[in-house]
Amino acid sequence: MGRKLFLGYKLRRLREQKKLSQAALAALLEVSPSYLNQIENNQRPLTVTVLLKIARVFDVELPSLVEDDESRLVADLKEAMNDPVFGGGGIPLSELRNAAGASPELAKRVLSLYQAYQQQSERLHTLTENLSSGEGEAARQGVHFPYEEVRDFFYYCNNYFGRLDEAAEELVSREGFRLGEMHNELVRYLKDRHDVRVRIPDEPAMRRFDASHGTLELSAQLSISGRAFQLAHQVGLLAYHGLIDEIVGGAKFASDDARSICRVGLANYFAGALVMPYGAFAEQARSLRHDIEQLQSRFGASFEQVCHRLSTLQRPGSRGVPFYFVRVDRAGNITKRHSATRFHFTRFGGACPLWNVHEAFAQPSKILVQLARMPDGIAYICLARTVTKKGGAYSRPDRHFAVGLGCETAYAGELVYAGGLDLGHEPAAVPIGVNCRICERDDCRQRAFPPIGSHITVDENNRSFVPYLFA
DNA sequence: ATTGCGCAGTGATGAAAGCT
DNA sequence: AGCTTTCATCACTGCGCAAT
């Protein structure tokens, strides 16, 4: 019980803050310099008498001296040690505490080693992905593909571009746009302010802008929300190209391809920000408890747009719930992804077949709710639903996607979808090493499809609970 | 039950070596 | 020269254990 206190590093920081030498502080504390030195190097524990003297000399509260730092270290260690790479099975908390207390420096180094490992494997996965995508030569030379590069940039920005959000909000209030009526508002705005007329020819092109004639053609197949989004996109390009170029310029892309892909991405971001302005949207999302369908009707946006927007609410100071967002096609390919969470998307292959984004195709248009626990031990509440892109002709069949949205169960209380889920009673832990073909745990290497249901547990509400999805 | 002894662990120190 | 680190050492305490 009587854990020994090793606060050497903390003491050293305190001392250096006060610009005292060891000798000087030793005199103040009435101990020998060598003893103090050993304490600072964690070769000697802090005794109560010395601790009291320190508290007196530095005029700090005892609790603040003893706590804080170490508990964070312990928490980080715990998280890291849960990674299967460490051989599975957590280390008892008491042992972690001992380790962090006795040799915080070692603990920190283990953590930074782990961090480096994560980065490396991330890079390796990217590389593997590139190699298998048939453009091996470039990848082998370490050349990033434009799309990858842009995606990394968005990831690096946490998928949040405050300046675009602010610009969009400012435009909405300046023009007095009525939310939920953005289609009509933007048609009017484009005509009044930019002398651009909107036409709807029956052509496959989603959006075509002709600057010389001042016309914007939109596909007849687009829904109203889709049109509003394309209009907003065009507004971004017309009215805020300077701002967009500035952001693109700041990203230091290697190629023009990457720059133009990024420009499109930013214009899309702006479109989302214009149709669903940050402040109003975040507020509504909270008060409607993230009811996607209600948000859709308030803002006249599609299911996918709302989900995507929800994953971008990371404004410092007024962050929303951190969501991941994915879109997959029927073959299981991830066609869009973003994560404001610690959620790790698999980099290669399909995702775990047990994930409800795949199940969604079997129950079109129905919102599926699932609790899933990742190999890192974090549990997520996962929503999934199919969305359809109209083709509008026999030669252009509809395309179906499944959209997935989710967050850690810690936030589940803020979601209507958690109703009925007894989060306090998650189904008991499921054995490690289920034979998922994706997770690649040591005892789970078989690539065959797992017998669906064999390692799935179901809670009282008949909602499936998937133990491990993918690494 | 008490006493004495050896021993290991702990808190602390001083001398000397190592750094800048 | 002053500060920091290492190392050997010491006093003290508590514990196990055998002798009394």
C-alpha cells in the first residue's frame, strides 16, 4: 500500500523554475546536496519530512505536488499496453502505477517508442496500399499520390477549416439566408450577386459552370439537397477562391493534381459549411441529440451530408461530439472516410464483415445501431444506413452506398440512437482473438470468412455487439 | 514471553569525480 | 569555479529467529 513517492523530475522542474541550484535548494530544504540529487534522479524516494519541506519552500499544495502528472502517464500507458502488439492482455493498473512512479522517464520513452511504431505502421500501410494499387514504382520511391496527399492534409487539419466555416457563417448572416431553404436562396444569390443563372439540362454531368455565359448547369438527377450542395460548392469557388487558394497554398502540395483535388475538397467543405453553418448546426445537433433525420429536414440536407458535417464539428472552444464518418460501396471499399475519433480504419482489404455498414445493404434505408469494441478496447456506438445516388437512366444505374457514423460510447448519451441501449450493461467482454479475417491477431490469421454469428453477441435489445472489428 | 543477535532495508551524508 | 553526479559509508529501524 505505502507506495513510494518518486517525484524527482517534478521536483527538478520546480527547482529550475525558481532558478535554484541543487546546492541552494538543498540548503533551503536542510538536506545534503547529494541527497537532493539522488531524489531528483529518482534514486531515492521522497520522505514525508522532505515532502513537507518542499511544499513549504515552493509554497504549493501537497495534493498538486503528488498527483496529476503520474496519473496521466499511467492512463497513457494503460491505453498503449492494450494494443495487441504488446502481446495482448492488459497489465494490472497497480503494476503500471509502479512503473510510472518508479521510472517515469522509461515509461515516457516506452510511450514515444509506441507512438513511433504507430506512425511507422501507418506509413507502412499506406505504402502497402499504394503498392497493391498497381502504381508500385512511384510508391516504392516514396512518392505520394495526389489523393493520398490531400487526404493526409485533411487528416492533419483534423478535417476542420475554421476560416471556411467562419466565411460561410458570415455569408449566411450577411445575406440573411434562411436555413433549410438554401436551394432557393442560393439560386437567388447566384443570380443577384454573381449574375449566374442555373439550368437543369438532362445530362449526366453533375455540375458544369460556364463563366463566359454566366450559367451553372446541374444534373437533373440531383435531389434538392444535392442541388443546394452543388450551388454552395459553386458559391465557394466564385466568392471564396482567394481563401481556398490561400489554404491550398499553405499545404505545400507536391503536384498540381493534389492542389486541384484539394481545391475541390475545400469547396465541398465550404458547401457543407454554408448549408449547415457551424454555430446553428452544432446547436441544433446538440438539442436534437444528433437525430440525423431531423437535422436533415431542418437544414434541407441529405443523410450523407448531415453525417459528414457532424464529423467536422471540431471548432476549438465549441467542439461537438467527435464522430467518425465512412462511406462504403457494396464491395466493401471505403470511398470516403474521416475520423475525429481514435477510431482506426483498416487500411487494406475490406473492413470486418460484422460491421453494420455492411449489414446496412441488407436493410436498405434503415438506420442500424451497433455497439462495437475495437482491439484497443474502446467501444463505439455505430450507426449505418444506405444512401442511393440516382443514375436516372438504364445505362446509368443507381449507385448504392452505406454511410457509417459513430462515436465512442462515452458520448452515446448525447445520441437519440442510444435510447434503449443499456450502455451501463455492455455485454460481457468477449474472448480475445475471435477469428475475424481482418483483425489479424496472432490466433486469428485465417483469411476465410468467419462463420457469421459465431463470435457475435447480442444484448437484451437484440442489437448485435461485435467484439473486435479490425486492427 | 522476553531478550539478544544478525541482517536487510531506508534515510541521509561526505568525499571525490565529472561536467560546463 | 560552481554545479551535478556517483559511490561508499553510516546511523537507525524493523524483522526473523534462536537462545534464554
